[in-house]
Amino acid sequence: MKKGQLVLFIGPTCVGKTTLIGALRQQYFPDSGLIVSYTTRPPRTEMGEQNGVGYFFVTEEEFLAMEERGDFYESVKRPTGFYASSRKQVHELLDQYPVVFGDLDVEGAKVVKEMEPDSLMVFLYPDDLADLGERLRARPIKEPEEKILARLAAAQEEMQHRDDFDVALLNVDGQFEDTVAKMLEILKERGIS
């Protein structure tokens, strides 16, 4: 059986990676897999987060043991905790589904691309970084302004890597359907349908 195609989205915080993956899976790729990352941060119960849906929530000890065993492609430590993607999980999904979607940060995506050179890496970016600030401030979880500013500074840094990946795709506020349509064209051009 042919292995599935790995399609990963990279981009700054709140740019719409998860929303785009959700729309593609629900409307066009119902028989697709979704990578679920591991984290040591606690679930945001006020946002309805559940273990195994958006993340696998593990203790720091469990996470470090998995990292020691080489279970992850990469791991990163953020102010909220450790994050990583499981190589084993990705390969199990690729054996099961024709397309597997996921999202990564810039550093993680570069590591995964080295290990999975056939993967399609799509950098999703906003037309205006100020939009990201508005989205962060409008979230149900209210973060302190200094944390929002730190995330926006990180987003500015990530934007420097826009051309480091296979495709750069603009996601304009209020024009999400256009973004979905453009992504479908990209996938078709690469024989993914």
C-alpha cells in the first residue's frame, strides 16, 4: 500500500493554520489523518480542550522520557511548556490515510523536512501582523498584554522564514474561502486530491 502524503502548515500564531486544516478535512479530505502534538502544558478547559484532540497532555517526566527514547522529530520549550510531534504517530497515520495534515513551528518544520523530504510544507502568513494582535486579544482566553506582545515579536521573527518552505500562502482576514480555494489548487497541482 502506498504511503500517504504529509502536508504541514507553518506560520505565526493565530494566522489560521488550525482553521485551514479543519476546513480542508471537513469539506474536502474527510478521509485524512491529523497529527496531534504532545505538550506538557495543562489543558485549557475553558476552551474545551481534551486530551488527544488538540494535544496529548503529558507530564514533563513523560515528555522527557519520550524525548530520550527518540520518539519525537523535534521538541521545543515555550513559556507555556514543552511541545513536540511524534514520529511514530506520523508514520502510523501515513500508513492509514492518503493525506495527513499537521502544523508546526518554523524550527520544527525544518527538522521534519530533513527527515520527511517528500512532505509538503506550506507557510501561511497574514497580510498584516496587526491582524494577529487583534485575533490574540479577541480569543476566549485572555492573556496578559506582555505575553501577547511576546507572541507578536515571535511572529515577526517567523515571518523572516516565509520563503524557506515549499509554498507561501497568504491568508487575508475576511477572505478565508479564497485561502481554502488556493490551497486546494496547490494540492491538486501536486497530485493530492
